[in-house]
Amino acid sequence: MDLVTEALQQEWAIRALIASALVGIMCGVLGAFIVLRNMALIGDALAHAILPGVVVAFLILGYSALGFFTGAVIAGLITAIGITWIQQNVQTKNDAAIGIVFTCMFSIGVVGISAISHDEGVHLDLKDFLFGNVLGVYNEDLILTASICVYLMISVYIFYRYLFVTTFQEVIAETMGISVQVIHYFLMLMLSFAVVASLRTVGVIQVVAMLITPASTALLLTNRLKKVIFVAGFLGLASAVIGLLTSIMFSTTPGPMMAIVATLFYILAVFFSPTQGLLFKRLNRMKQRRTIQLEDIMKQSWRLGMDGKVTLSKLTEKLDFSSSKLNQHLSTLQKRGLLLRENQSVSLTTKGIEEANRLVRAHRLWETYLVNKMGLTEGQIHEEAEKYEHLLTEDMVDQVDRSLGFPSKDPHGSPIPMKPGIPDNPLSKMAIGQSAIIDDAQIDNKISSQLWQLGIMPEQVFVLSEVEDDRFVLRIGAKEVILYRKMAELINIEPI
């Protein structure tokens, strides 16, 4: 740390730190679009293909940062145009086209640098372009890097909407009058700028890591593009600064160290990301497995309770649990108020019965759906229903129920439990032309009040004359009353 503190008091170290921070930010931000567009290989190609432009610029203008910038950008654009032309006009695979163009351009650059380096007084080192030399950054390089960084940030801010829509919905972009190809080449131009600005800092090899790794890490942490851009820029900044300071501490090359730090951030996200990390995925799977086991206990308790007393021995026989695990799960269900336990027997509470009914209803409706809609046989459906009964939401189960016409029994002949809060004979299950009367007993006083407001009284005879989508048309004498499905599902009737 003393070495780092001492180094940071030097002017060259401050320049290196600022340059690294700028490169980290712009590579991270731009990398978000590169990764989302599956253009990582093109970024690699542009990073290598700018060398001929550097050679030509040196031959014309000598050792000039602005000259290197201009030559490299032109070489990058030529590469991008060449790759796109081959992909669109020649029967060559996309990745092969990228490989052909960038290896040719890179080879030309290496040959050119090797040739002119033999002349006396020439200080053009291939190693500095490949691996960077951030500790040798001059004020001219710093000004150029800062200018490019500002330009790129402003461009992303101004053209964010165009970049967003062309990244995710090219067809919609075209209908909006946005040229996808123009935005593609504009992104290639910005990528060329970023690569050139990163030459002195991390070099053409490590710039690919700075473009791809922070953005890939950000995508593991969030799925909203604006947040991805900010997180990727922050991670690029952190990787560059920490990598530089670490390289000074251990007297090693800064560029590769920045790439290593960026990779370490990625590895941490792989394991510890709250949404996609391997650790949290494993914890969620364990939690889901435990939930399924708890639900299986309630379901089996409900089924066994239909035939008599539910004992621990019967549960152990039905469930593939050890005694200790079963006792642990029973204690959890008891704490949640779903189950009561007395010595060697258990019973479900009212809340537990409702939950078990929900599971059995989902299981038997899904079995019915697989037979009636998917054409499976009765012997093929149980395993599938066992799995999906824990995954189907209440809305999905209701939709399945509705699509099947509200069946009362499953393919095995077992009764399908009614949804809690649904009457025994809901109006929604009536057939067109059927007559019925409104039952005195409704599940809620609000239902009775709403029926009274519509002029439908208890014991009043009506006919279901029409059903259209979610509209039920009732004929009461000469009067017609329209009800919507949600209310029709809650009205209890007595068929005539």
C-alpha cells in the first residue's frame, strides 16, 4: 500500500488513473449494447483490425495521438463495412466473415509495425498496442480519451431510444422509420472510438474483456437496460481503477490486471447474483422443494382424512420422507396454522383444508385438461399433474377450469373440489335455454344486494337465453338482464 500511495503522488500515476477510469466507464456503457446485440466477436475484430490504420497514420503523421485515432477509426470502419458486406452478399457464415476480415487486417498491421520498427529512430512497439501502456499516457492521450468518453456518453444519451428499439425490436424500429443499418454503423463508429481510446490503456487484446465482461456481469444483476448501462459503467470503472492500483502494488502489467479484476466481478455475480446467481438458484430450488413437500403432506392428509383418521404411519407410508423430516414438516405446518397434531395423528385446520382443496383441484383439473385437450391416456397423466399442481397459479387453474367447461369429475371419476368462495351451483355453469331460480342462500350478502339492485329476486324464475364471451343474458318474463362472468360465477342458483 505504501507503494501505491507513493505512486499516486506522481503525475504519471494520476494521468494513468484518470485514463483508466474513463476507459472503464465508456467500455462498460458501450459494451451493454455490444453484448445484447451478440456483437462481442465484432468488438474483438475491431480491436485487432485497427492496427493497419495505426501504421498508415504513423507513416503519414509520425507519432501523433490524433493521427493514431484517425487512422484507427478509418481502419475500424473499413473492417465493419467489409464484414457486413461479406455477411450480406457472400455465402459465408457470419462468424467466419468476421474471422476472415479481422485476421487479415490484424496481420497487415503486425507486418507493418514489424517492418517500420527496424528503422532507426522509430519507437512504435507492437507490445504497447497489444497489451497497453497506461503508465506511459501523456496529456495529449488523456485529452483525446476524455473527449471520446464525453462524446460517447452524450451519443448514448441522445440516441438511447434508437439504440434501445433497434437492439430488441428491429421490425418495430423499421415501422417507426428508424434505419436499423444506420444505427448499426453508428454503433460500429462508437465502438471504433472506444477501442482507439483504450489502446494506450489496456491494449487491443484486453479491450475486448473491458467491453464484454462488465456488461455481461451487469446483465446477471439486472434485466432493465438503463440499469444495465449504469451497472456496466460502474463495474468497468471499478475494474479499471482496482486493476491499475493492483498492478502498481504487485509491479505487473495494468491492462491484463484490469481484465482479471473484471472477470472476478463476473465470477462473483455468477454465484451471488440475487436473481440469476448459482447460489440463490440453489437456495430457491431448495425452498421450492420444501414447499412442495409441505403441500404434499397437506394433500395426503386431506385424502387420508376422507377415509378416516390420519396417522403418522399412514402419512409415512404415502410419502417418501424420513420420520425426522416428516416431524419437522409437521411442526412447520402446525406453526402456520394449517394442521393440528395429537400424539400419533394429525388433522387439517379450516385453513389447511382450503389449501389442500386448492392443490387437489389444480391436480384433477390438470389431469382432465391433459386427457380432454392434449389427448393423453389416464395412465400418462398422474406424474405430470403431480408436478404442475404446485406451479399453476390460481388464475391459471381458473382458466383451465373455464376452458374445460367447469367439469365436476376428473378422468378417474374423482370429484373436482370447488374453488373456495364459489357456490355449489353457480349461474356460470348453466346451459343456454336452461331455467333456474335464484337461491335464497348466497355466499355473500353483497351478492344478494347486487341482485336486488338488478331487479332479480330470490325464488324468481329466469332463463339463460344467451352467452357471449363474458356476458350472460337472463330473460325474466319480458325483461332481459345482462350479467358478467365474474358475477355469474358467484351467484348460487337452483336448476329447474
